[in-house]
Amino acid sequence: MLNNGSNAVRGNRNRGIDYFRVFLMLLVVWHHATLAYGTTGSGVLITDEDTFLGFDLIALYNDSFFMFAFFFISGLFAYKSVLKKGDKTFLKERSIRLLLPFAFGTLWINPIAHYFSLLNKNGESFSITAYFQFLISNFGKIEANHLWFLWVLFLFSGMLVVYHQIPKRFSQRHLEKYLTNSGYFTWVMILLSLVAFLPIQNFEAGGFVTIIKPFNMQVSRILIYFLYFVAGNVIGAYGIQKCFLFQEKFQKKGWLWLALSLVATVMNLGIHIIREIMEDSALKDVIVVVDQSMIVLISLFALYGFMSLFTLYSKGEHRILNVLAKEAMGIYVIHYAVATGLQYALTFVELPGLVKGVVVTASTLMISLGLIIGFKKIPVVGIVSYSSKYDKMLILVTLLMVLLLIFL
């Protein structure tokens, strides 16, 4: 029984999963808004002398689970969507919902963030004229940055459609033992995750690699991300209400799973410190493997914990969360540029790194939400909120922008 009450489900939507997705989006905003104030300076466009060590620790935890969770919940309803809509309609909608914001954001939104980064690097002041000169000279050449998730999810969706064409020789009975028993599922996920992650986790030092401009991905994690997407699809095909993840008995252990994920994070940090001070030896090689394996436990335990709590306690409608759920994609696309602009502005202000991080996070969320709501009131922009009436035009626009990104 799901949440012991039908009020957790709205039509074909599960409120708890929707709110969990909102939570993940908020973590993404937090992550990018506070990276500039970490002490390592890793993966930042803006550097600021005011830092806060706590942001490094939160980033370590976030980076160990939130993208895994994104791929998992993206898969939960994907397979049944293919069955309901058919391959062609499914891919058509996915191209508009995923590739269009990917291409638009990379072409028009991300250059804003990189312009502020250039100003920060060169110690220059903002100029609207200089910005347009920067945009023209770099049009189609800016990295996708955080938008990589959208094209990779589209790729996974395409692979799902291909799989749908293959005759299957197993039934739900083959899955029941694993999807109704948390122990079986957990051990299978841990083992498969280790196989998918450890052999390639050091590829390009775990960083992003551009396959074809601007299609970049974190190759070291791509197989484990795909595993989580597949796991979500398998559960969705079986029926989420029948899976152990959505049984109240399991959900009540959510706090325990969260605690275990935090313990694993602390252990990961401690093991990493130990491996850094050890001299090369066979024991150090073992410690390195253990260190690299901890992300497998953190990602799974955190997913269990947060999903359990959201699906267990999301019993009523929350107006603000509903608005954020509706505008989540728009916020995701533009928040990076907004956060970078705010970070640049605050480099001229003397404040503790903690205060700057909180201010940028809250301001980024509010400004991004306001901009998206405002943009949607523009008739031409409003049609991007998918309507079959304009699907051919939107697909053509998507294709043109993708080609510009590839060949410019």
C-alpha cells in the first residue's frame, strides 16, 4: 500500500516523487550557488576569497548521490510512458522536453555565466556592449556545463526505445524476488554499481569529457548513471506501488538510511585522508579501492532515505512545492547563469563565505523562478511548454540549434 493513503497520488503522478524531484533541483541550485565559496576552488567559474569549509563537505555529500537520484526517478515512469504513447511520440516529446532546453540553454544562457567568469578572471566591470561582443565571438562555442544531464537523459531514453523493440523472454515473476525484497535489491545494486563504476572511475581523472561539441559527459560515472536509470525503469515497469521502496514498512526506515549515508560519507572522507598520507604499498592500493567504492553506498543509501521520507510524509498539497515542481526545468536551465552573476556581484562585497553562499542560493532560486514565470507569459516563449499543436516547429527549432552547437 503506497503511503497508506491514496492522497499521495494525483492522476498518474506521485506527489512524493514530484516533491523529491523538487528537492533534488534545490540541491542542484545550492550546489552551484555555493561552489564559489568552497575552499578547494574545484569546478567554479567565479573565485572569491571569502570561503566556508562547510560548503565543501555539503558538496561532497551532494555530489555523491543527487545525480544518481535524478536518473533513477527519471526512469520510474519512462517505460510505461513508452508503452502508453508509443516509441515515436515518446521520442518526439523527449526531444522537445530535453534537447530543446539543452540546446537553448547552451546557446543563449550559459554564455552569460561565462561572461561573468571572464570579468572575474580579468578584474573587469560589466558592460552590456562588451557582453554582446563576447556572445557574438563565442556563439555556439560555450560549454554545456550543468545541462549535460539533459542530453544524456535523452540518450538513455533513446536506448530505452531500442530496448522496447527487442522481444522479451522474462516476466514480472522473474523480477518479483528482487523488487519486493529490499535485501536482494540492495545487494544486486551494490554489486552492479561496483562493476559499472570501479573499472572506469579514474577515466580523465573523473572529470567531464566532450564526446562531440558540446555533448559532454562524466564518463567515469556514465555506466552507473545508466544503471540507476535502468533500475528506475524496471521498478516502473513492475509497478511502483508493488515495489518495496513504496511500502510503508520500508519508508519508515528512511531516517536510518539517511544516517547510514552520512556515516558512509564520513568514512569516505576519513579513508581519503588516510590514503593521501600513506606511502605507496599494496595496502594503499586496497585503501584506494575502498575509498573509491564508498560512493556506491552513499548514493544508494541516500536515495533510499530521501525517497522514503518524501513518499511517506508528502500527504498534502503544498502550493510552493507545486509551483517549483511546475517550473523545475526552467529553473534548472537558467539558475547557473543567475548564480554566477550574483557570485560575481558579491566579489565586491566583504561578507563571510557562509553568508554569501546562503544569499546567492536564496536569491538564485527566487530570481530564476521569477524569470521563468515571467518568460512564460510571453506568447512565443509559452509554446515551449509543450503542446502537440507546435511539435513539428519545436522539433525543427531543436534540430537547428543542435546543428549550430555542433558545427559552429
